[in-house]
Amino acid sequence: MGSLTVLMVSASTSGTNNRCYWCAIERTGACATSTLMAIADHMLQGTTGTELAREMKKIKPDVPIILFSGSLPQNFKGVDVYVNKGEPTMTFLGIVREVVQRSCS
């Protein structure tokens, strides 16, 4: 198996003018065959994790999106798994492992 890409986008990495948001969208298109999953916060500068998920699904419909956030979105369209930031690290890592295994099977 070649290299795989996991995209992580959070409020601290989204930067001004949604630079990392659009970078993640472009990266999904450029790495469509290797993008394994995306993990995103819900509260991004100027946008939301659910909006990011919808845009990524337009490029690669089968890419799993994990929304890892302390705030509950109004809708989950495009989001495959929601994990509250209050979950223990081992629980979060177990969820990520399950998503990876499902993606690779």
C-alpha cells in the first residue's frame, strides 16, 4: 500500500481567510486516491466542520469525516462520525482505528 493521507483541520490550524480549510479541500482533490480520512473541528474560522465535510464529499464521496469537537453541530450532513472533545484519548483513538479499518477493507 502506498502512502496515505489523514487531513486534520482545527480552529488553530484554519488560519485567516480559511487558508487551511481550502488547503484541505485542494489536498483532498490532489490526493484523492490516498486521502484515508479527515478529522476536523466543528468551529473553524469563517466556516464549520460540517461545511468542510460537505465540500470534501463533493470531491471524494467515500472519504470518512470525523468531526472532533466540543460543540454539537445543528446537522451532521457529510459527517460520518462525531466525537465529543470530552471523550478520553483512548476512546478517540479507538474510533479512529475503527474508521481506518473500515476505510481499508
